[in-house]
Amino acid sequence: MTLHPTDDLGALALGALDAEEARVVRAHVAGCESCGVELRALQEAAFAVAETAERDAPDRLRTKIVERARREGAPRRATSSFSGLFRRPVPLAIPLALAVLLAISLATYAGAQRDRDRYASALSGIAGARVIALAPTGEVPGVRGSLVIPVSGAAPYLILDLPAAPSGKTWEAWILRGETPLAAGITNDRGVTTLVLTAPLVSGDGVAVTLEPSGGVDRVTGAPVLAGKT
Amino acid sequence: MSRVAGGDADALGELYDHYGRVVFGLIYRMLGSPESAEEVAQNAFHSVWRQARAYRPERGSVRTWLLAIARNAAIDWQRSKGNRMGRETAIDETLMLVDERRVEDTVIASLRAQRVRAAVASLPREQREVLSLAFWSGLSQTEIASRTGAPLGTVKSRVRLGMARLREWLGDDEVRR
């Protein structure tokens, strides 16, 4: 019989669970339709409380927001998950053991360039998270990547070290669950970059990165260049 | 939202017209400063612009998605500035706001807000307190227990009962837009 974390859903909706509690409950909700429905209703109720605070903003604020959007141009493809928003931001602790393990593994992996390697620096700066190395498939030489799952319950993300995508192409992340891969965000960055996954991961999911047409696609067309499993 | 995700800045302006007051009000209540609220609200809508394609209607309403972004931006601002004073002010204002005596006195522009106020005011005071500390101040149940001196199990029970009551009153389609 499945045990549902019913008593904790209200606290999760409020962002009032501690980080580890939130991670456990969120992992259950990701795979439980009934708890997902209940959580969404609780979130709607929690954020309805904000109605009591409505207040006129300065007239200039609208102009600032719209002009800033115009300056920046069209938004990029999804880089943030919905469920990850219902968090309580907390400073991450620094688990020494994780830092040491990362330092050892990265020293081997990065070889002679380690001292100047931004990828290694990015990984070594991670604390309070589970880090899973993605394996290069050999499709594109020199790519590297790791999946980072924060214990705070924040959205998982990839740290990638990529060459420039060819003209008309973009790098796209996928979550592999069942038979249909889920599009999970794109990046056109080259070098070391981060990419926040747009859907929650559950235990056993795979993660992959492919080259796809610019703007990203909803169904995989390219061969994986990086792959790993949670 | 689809127009915003497609890069239509005018659509972002329309989104602001629809939700700007509640977003600004939420942030102002949390930070206690109009200048800070203006800065953080601008950043929150900028995040909406950048993340618009991540929005999934099956996971919740636009309003809740947007308010979650705004609340996170306010909490992050508090942390980055170490602005505890604003947070304390917000708590006091909130507790006063939901006191039963204020419900009928306050001029409320929308029927929805009246309904929310009534729902919050109907909660026992100890439940209102823990929900206020969690929602407006971003405190965890553990932190609330530490601050109020109540046992953690009691705090959890109050959160659970309070949220169940609010969900009963507000967690249906009537509060969604």
C-alpha cells in the first residue's frame, strides 16, 4: 500500500518544509497524481492570501518592466520548473565529504588543465546537492556534463561544458522516463554553462543532451552527446 | 502567457496590468519598503519574461506561478540584503491585518480579497500565526517552532489544519484566474 505524505502537502505549498523533507515529499508528488492535484489546490489557497496585500505600484514600474523586456528581446526556452518555485530558499550547507570527493574525482578527470578549468571550478563550488556525472557518448568530442540535484528541493540543473552549437542548432536537455523523452530546456551557450531542467526528476529517470534545431524541439531528433541516470 | 512566451513585450505589459497590484503588494508587504518593492517587482516580472516558456498550465494558475516567483524574489532579496527589519515589520502588519476586528473595517477593492480575508480571519489565532510566519516571512516549521517556542509537532499540526481550512475555503476554481 502506498503511503501518501498528505500531512506535509500544506507545508510544502507554503514553502515551510525543511529542505530534506521537501525533497522527499516533492519526489513523491512527482509520481503521484492524487497528491499532485491536492498540492496544486493547496498552492492556490496559500497564494490566494496575497490578495489581501494588493497595492498600487508607481506608474513608472510598468514602463520599466516592458522596456526592459523589449531591450532584452524574446525570452529563451524554458529554464525553470514550476514545482521548483514552491521552495523556501535557504542557504546551502557545505558538506565537507562531498567537497573532498568532488575535488578528488575532478582532479583525475580534469587532468593537467584542472587549475584553470572553469568546469571543475563550477562543480567544486556546489554544496548541498547530489552530483551525477553524465557520460559522453562520443558523438561530439570534448563535451562534459553533470546533473546537480539540490537537497533544498530546488530545481535540478545541468552543469555543461560544450562547444559552440553549429549554425541552426541548439543544445537541448531531455528527461528520459518511459518511452517518450521530455524536453527539459535548451542552451545556446558555449563553454561552461548551467541549464535548469524544466521538469521534476524522479528516482530512476535518465537525463541526456542532444543537438537539435534552433529553438528546440518537443521530440528528440539528434543523437545523445551526454547521458546519465539518477 | 503564450504571447509572453512568444516574445511579445506588450503581452507582458498586459500581464502586469492584470497582476501588478497583487505582485507589488505581496512584495511590499514582505519587504516593508516601496523602493525595494519596486526593484524586486521589476526583477520578478523580468524572471517571468525569461521563464515564460517554462509555465505549464496543468501545474497551476498563472497567478500562483507568478506570485511564487515574486515571493521567491522577495525572500532572496531579504537574504541578500540581510534585511530582517523589513521582515519583522511585515509579520506585525500581517498579524494585524488578519485580526477579526479589521475584517469589516478595511476597504477592500475586490470581492476575492474579502473572501480571502474572511477565510484567514476565520482561522484560530495560533493557526493564523504559523501561516503568516511561513507565507510572509519564509520561515520553515522548524524555524517557527524555534521562534514561537511551540513544540515542532504542534507547529506542524497548526500548519496542516490551517492549510486544510484555507484549501477548503479557497483552493477551488473560484480563486483561480
